[in-house]
Amino acid sequence: MNESMAKILFFCAFAGPAIALDRFLGYCDVSYSSCVLMSLALIILSFGQKILNRYFPLSLWTVFWGLVGFMGVLTFMCTAKVGVYITYALVPMVSLFYCEKKIYLISVALNYVMILVSNVLVSDFRSLVRSDFHDPLDWFIAVMGGYTIESIAIGMAGYYLCNRISNHFRSIYTSNIVLDQKYRDEEHKDRVTRAITSLYQCVYVVDLKNDTYEVVQRDPFVSDVVRDEDNLATNIERAVFALVEAKDKLQMLEFLDLKTLPARLDQHSLIFAECQGKLHGRVQLSFILVERDEEGRPASVVFTLRQAA
């Protein structure tokens, strides 16, 4: 926001040439020197904001450099006979974008003081152009009464907006922190899972209800033997005949029978069997229960194959 404030100040510097053109066309009596001073002050404030933001981006001095400086320029514009009635609300409005209630309330208070001081300084001149006021004090009291009511109304409405904006961005920030932490946790779990599954030659997550599976880990040899287009039972049978010695094939086919698996896991969360493998020496196969259905029957399991120690 400090960077945006610097851009706003620099953009407002073009008000000087615009007012000078107005003077040239005969619509106001503001001096050309005042126009130059306005633009010069705003340009200095803009570059000062950039420099402070570079070295002290989190400092309140950086924030109020632009806000208070802008108020000072507006006060000068009032004394230079520039009508800035609506522009009085610009500083509190800009301060809303800092999404900080303390900054907004200070800006509103300082802005009211600026209005008070400005109208004191121009009361003599302004009262002369009005025939309905007897002296500068009458003009000042009447004008400040209106500005006070407007400042209170704008201040209350702005405070409500600031509160809503602050809460909204705070909620977004908190959500981002939670999501970032969740992402890091999931990434950590994923690394742990990959580290564990790398110990196995084959890891499947098997959905017993739908007779489907998801490959988590599979070494190149197993990938060459099985065909993912086959159903799960055929897939397992191919793997057994390719990896298991003939004398243990029948035993392993019985162990891998998915029809009897739910009954074997009824009272257990893990079952395993060992056999003689063709490539890995002794091989251990296991089924690990993941979840049960509403009736308590196994619904999902993890199948693993690894070289036994």
C-alpha cells in the first residue's frame, strides 16, 4: 500500500498544471507559483514515500509520511484559494486501504484537525465573499458545523468498512496460513509414504467392493509382467506366476484369493505369507486392512510385496 500511496501522490501532482490551466482560462485566481509549489510538494512526497518504503516498509512513519504530507498540501491549497471541499475526504479514504483501524482513526482525527486549521486560515477571505455572515467567526462556526457532521458520518461509515475489510483480509491471511501448513503436512506425509513404499517391489491399494486397485509402487519387472487393462484377479495371477517358484504357486494363489480375503481379515488387520521368489529370494506378501464398510466387513486393503530379510 505504501507503493500505491507513492503513485497516488505522484498522480495528484498533475493537479498543479490543471489548476494553472484553469487560471489561464480565467476561471480562478490561484497564483501560478502556488500551482508550482503544490506539484513540487506532491512529487517530493511521492519520492519520499518510495524511499521510506524501500528501507522502512513496516514503519508507521512511512505510512503517515504520505498521509500527513497530503493533508499539509491540502491545507496549503486552501490558503492558496483552491476549493478542496470534497478533497478533504481523500486522505481518510486512502487510509482505508491500509486495512488497519488504528491508521484509519488517526487519519480521520488528523483530517478533522486539518479542516479546522484550514478554515481558521481562510475565514477572513471566505467570509468576505458571503453577504449572509457578519464576521469571520460566524462563517467559521457555520462551516465547521457542517464539516463536523460530515466528518462524523464519513468517519463512522469508514470505520465500519475498515472493520469489515480488516476482518476479511485477516480471514484470508489465516486461511492461507492453514492451507500452507496443510500443504506442508501433506507434502511431509507424501515424502514419508514414498520412503516407506520404496522398500517394496509392489504396493497396491485394493478396493474390495468395486474390485479395483490403485498402483502406489511397482518395480519395472512387475510392470512388464502385469497388464493394467486386466481385472484385478488376472493381474494378481500373472504376477504370481511370473514371480513365485512353482512349488509355492498354489499356496500363494490361495493367499491372494480376493473372494476369501474379507473372511480372513475379519478378526485381523494384517495377514502375510512368505514364498520362494524367482528374482528376490524369499518374498513376503501381505494384506493390510485400511477401512471397513458400515457392516464391519473389509472394504479397502493395501497389498504389498517385498523381499524378505
